[in-house]
Amino acid sequence: MADKLVILAVDDNIQQLSEFKSILSLKYDLRTVKAASEAISFLNKNKIDLILLDIDMPNISGFEFLGDIRKIPSYFLTPIIIVSGTKGQEFLNEANNSSANAVLIKPVIPNVLIDTIEQVYADAENTRGK
């Protein structure tokens, strides 16, 4: 059996992290942190395959974190899915123009989340293979 994908969920909402766990834990190796600063520390010590990223967080926003993470060579191509409760055209424009691979709006539908993870990861693997 293949190893499970290691996914890091970065969200300051404990309920959202719990929801991610209930949706994803059987299929994936899910790790969680409550702040972008914790995520940076975690990534310096661990290897992950994909990041689920909230945008509206204290201290370092998800967009700032996204910019920072893309500067680290080992995470330059790591798939990142924005999962945010923020809505509106301005947010969607910024999210779609960021280096994220996909954008989902909360509340997430479990099968849409899993399908998006699978598609984004497969696309990233195809890109790396070229």
C-alpha cells in the first residue's frame, strides 16, 4: 500500500481544523497548526505533500505566508489549496492570482475537498515529472 499523503492544514479556527480531521484523517496523514508562524516552524522540521491554507489569520496573513513559502526552494512546487471563509470578488481575484493551486470557500463540502486535493496533487506530480 502506498504511503498516505502528508497534508498540513493551517487555520486559526480550531473547529475548522477538527472538521478537516474528521473529513481527511482516514485517507491522509493530516497535521494541523493554528498560525502561519507555527506552519513555518513545522515546515522547517517536516516534509509535507500539500498545504490547506486559511487566509484570514492573525499576525501573518495566509497571503503573506504563501509568498514566504514559495521562496523556500523545497516548497516552491508544493501544492497549496486556499480554504477560506472570505468571499467577494476582490478576495477571489487575489486568491486566483496568487501562487495557490486552488481556492475553496468555507464551508467545504467533504467530497469537493477530497476531489480538489487529489486533482491538485496529481497536477503537481505531473508538473514535477516534466
